Amino acid sequence: MKNSILILLDFTRKLLKSRQMLWAMAMRDLRAKYIGSVFGFAWAVLNPLSQVIVYGAVFGLIFKSTPDPVYGTDSFFLFILAGLLPWQFFSQGVLSSMASITSNSNLVKKAVGFPSELLPIVAIISNFISHLIGMGLFMVVYVAFEKQLPLYAPVILIYLFMVSVFSVGLGWMLSSISVYIRDLRQVVDMVMLAWFFFTPIFFPPSMIPASLDFVLKLNPMFAVVEGYRMALLAGKLPDFQGLLYLTLVSFLCFGIGGVFFRKLKPGFAEVL
């Protein structure tokens, strides 16, 4: 715990000191994703939008699914959108941060004294910006369906911060390990797929048997998805216990990820 706190303080200091470089690198990362494409940055909106339209059509129109009344909306489209957006931010952020060290091997090897621990954070910031675009789109769709903005919408900023901390911790851990074990990406892809279906994105938690409720709530992304839906759809304050659990897991992961990165960083240049 002491090491985690020291790493948190040390990395926070580096983040504040390097904030301008972080922003510049994040914008470069965003441009690199869409450079040369016809629609450019529009893909940051079109990609998640296309998935939501497909899922909404399949579950809302074909299977005639309706959300649980506790969420205060009859729109399955909004129900999916409120759960899918935070999941996409988390999964895409973790996967892109995982590859941040190996994909910037020249920078890690040649730039003496370069703080390579910033690279996974750059990937998270890049996806954070895309998420904000998606949330702006959500607000437009929400007003079209519900005619007024949700009162507790700002509460999601707490969840967004926590899932960002959680993602950075996982990014540090996975990016440092993947330098030495290149097959890790394939394993993580399978884990993320299973994680996706064990998170209540396409179904309400009420569908899960009561005996499995505790297991479901061990998933930190359960608290994130439910927090988004309570704030954005139900117009209620999210569950405090779930938020507290998410906070503890996020900072614990942050500390553990920092320890992993700090221990494995000295060998990066040699392996890469």
C-alpha cells in the first residue's frame, strides 16, 4: 500500500509536469488514427454510432427488447448506448495503452530519459477525447427521445475519472508485460470479449439469478455501467457502495500497475 501511494504521488507529479506534452501526444495519437481517411475525425463518432445502431436495431426492433422500468426509459436504444459508451472507452483505452510501448519502441530506445510511463496514459487520453465526443452524441439523442437533459448527468464524471484511473493501471501492467510476452495481446482480446458479455450492457442486472448477484458486482465495470444508467436514464444518484468499490479497485489497480511498470521498465530498451 505504501509503494502504491508513493507511485501515485510520483506519477501524479510527472503528469502535472508533463501535461502539455501529454496533450500534444494525445492529439498526435488521435490524428494518426484517422489521417488519410475521407471522413477524418468523424470516424470517432461514426464507429461507436454504427455499433449502437446495429445493437439497437437487433435488440430493440427484432427481438423487441425493453429496458427494466427502474431505468425510467422505454428506449432500448438509450439503454444500450448508456452502457456501451463507457465500455468502449474502457476496452479501447486498455487495448491501445497495452500496445503503446511496443508501438513506440524507437522513442523508448532512443530518447534518453523519456518518461515511457506516459505512453499508456496518452492512449487513455486519446480514447477519453473520443468518449467525450460519444457522450455529446448521447446527449443529442437523449434530448430527441426524452425532451430534456438528465439532471444527474454530471455524476458520470466521477465514474469517468475512476474508470480512467482503472484503465491507466491496467495499461501500465499490460503494456510492460507485453514487451516481454508478445502473445499477451491475444489472451487479453479473449478476456475482454468474455468481460464484455459478463457486463450488463445488453441486459439489466435483474435478469441475473439472485445467487449470482454478488459475483456480478465483483466486476468493476458493473458499477460503471450501472452508474452511467442511473445518472443518465433513471435520474437517480448511483449506488454509493458500488462507487466505493470501484474507487478502491481503481486505485489498487493503479498502484499495482505502477509497480509492474517500474520493475519492468529498465529492460524495455534491451528487449525492444
